[in-house]
Amino acid sequence: ARGCSAKTNLQGDGGLEVEIQTTLVPKGGLDFGQTTLSQRNSTQKFASVENAQLYIAWWPLFLKEVKIERIALDGLHANVTRYKNGSSNFDDLLVADGSLNGIDFEIEKIRVLDSSVNYRDEAADLALTLHDLDIETGKIAHAHPGDVKAHFRLESDKPRIDTRVKLASRVLFDRTTNRYELANFDVNALGEAAGISGSVLDLRGSLIAYPATRQLELDKLAATMTGKHDDRKLESKLEL
């Protein structure tokens, strides 16, 4: 069941170079070695990963269900760009939701370790970098609440930002009502941001989104921030 491996170099609108080892039983598994993905019609690198694992249960596929046992990404590094015209360098990777109608997805666990993301917004003249990114989730499935934890270091030159962030939340999505929720999120940030040094931010609440109607709901939002600006102590609180 093991031992099927290959190194593939695909060239088309984009470029993919990956070494794969497969497992057939008892679960379908793909173990990717070092992998790189270039941007569409370009030699510029969009993303790379040191190691990735994906395991899928076979039987649910016959019932039009995709049950993913585990997704693990180690050393993921991505370069995301939003251009002045509003498009991005990953638009061609997105899947229209209508193409997934009738298929149920269920992911038991997602783990992302030692990763980074470079984000550049040309319209806003903004560049952000997420270092030391770690993410872990519980079960992610339709109408099933799942826990999410993450921590990372956020950096930017303009405005000046150097902050370590921790967050935890419970994620829930319902495709029948097109409802997505971050319940009881808890965000803590410590560092420097926009001229405020030694800043500490605590943010809690719940966020509900309805993309179809472009509607957002905030519930029980509470935020506190302390820090220093030009040797003056700052403290702010917000409850909503």
C-alpha cells in the first residue's frame, strides 16, 4: 500500500514542482515533500511548503462526502498580492461555491506549523508579514462548531508594526443559511503598533457574517488597550 512515489514538474498557466508519496489503505493519503507553486503565467513563486500531509477516508467518497482525517502543513510560505484593480494573485485558485453543491466536507484536524505569509496591497500601499505562524483546529464541518487556535508575529514598516498575536475562537459555518461565525473569539496582541510602544490589546466578542447579503453582526464586543506614546501613558476601553 506504500511506496508509490514520484517527482513531478508541471508547467502550464502556473508551475508546480512536488515530490509525492501515496498511501492507499486503510485511508487515502498524500505525503508531499518540498513543494513550490508559481503564480499563473509567471515564474514568480506564490507559495512553498517543506512538508504537507493529507489523509482522506475512502468510504464517504461513495456517499458524495469528503471526510479529511488530517491536514498538516509544515514550513508553509506564501506571497499574497492584491493589485490596484482589485484582483489578486490567487484568484485562479479559488473554487466557485456553486461547483461544490451536493458535496459535504468534514475535516477532523488542521495543523499549520512554522509558516509565514507576506501580504501586499498595492491599492492601499500596505505590506504586512506574518512570521512564526502556527494554527491548530478541531473538527471543521457543516453546522458543527470547531475550535481554532493560532499565534503569529505581525510586522510592517508603514505603519510601523511589530506585534505578537495570540487568538482563539470557535468557528461555525452553515452552508444552507450562508452563515459564518467566529464565536467567543479572544485576541491578545503585545508589541509596537502605529507609534504606540509596549502596547497590549485584548479583544473579545463574536462575529457573524452573511456573505450573500454582505451583512456583519458583532456581539458582546469588548476591547482594552494600553501602551505609551511619546512618554505618555495611554489606556482605552470599548464595549459594544
